[in-house]
Amino acid sequence: ARHRCDPRRRWLWVGATVTEDLDLRPRRCVWQHPEGAVPVTATFRDVPLGDRIVLHAGLYYEHERERVGGPVLVRVRVDGEQVGEMVHRDGDGWKRIEAAMPDRARGDVSIVVEADAPHLRTLCWAATTREGERR
């Protein structure tokens, strides 16, 4: 299932998929291609928060390996409050961030993406909320 952000732009959607990262590893993730400077936001309601969120993000390998595309900004928000941010640049591969969660049991988690030059910025991400000891 996909959410089409704009039916006139077939590439502008949010949904689960499998893509290959820069190391050609398959990644099950949420495709969320940025539109440009206008943010594209995916919000998940009433998520069990834990004490941190771990997010990995990358671009489809063919769009990242030439290292000619612009950066993609990824923000993580909980109930509207920004808790984490990542700038993904070509060559970063499957990049990881970890951010502390607010001190509450549940909340709405939003992933916000944008890129000044969105052509071939095929961002895909995977995130989990976690609790307990860190690796």
C-alpha cells in the first residue's frame, strides 16, 4: 500500500518497499522521496516510545553511487517536537542516527524529509523505538 502525495508525480509517494543500499544490500524500508524544499511528512499515531529511536536511511544505490546528488534532510519529531536530525549525502550509504525520546509512554512520531534538489533523492528509511541498554 502506498500513499500518493501527488497523482501527477508518480514518484512522489510514501510506502513500504525493499531497496538496495550503496553496498547492494536489500533493505526493507519506508520510501519517502522528498518533493523539494517543501517537507514531505509521514506520521505514525500513538507509537510506544521507549527511551530512544534508532533510524537508518539511505538512497537507492544507483542514485547514490555517482555522488552527484544534493543532500537530503531527515527530521524525527515526536508530538511535533524535533528529537533528531540527519543529513544524508551521497556516499553515506545506510546511515544511522539515534535520538532520545521524550519522557512519555506513547506519542505521534513523524519523519520529515526535504531536499533542495530532489531529483533522484530516493530516500528510504527504517526506524525502531527501543528501551534498555544500548549496544
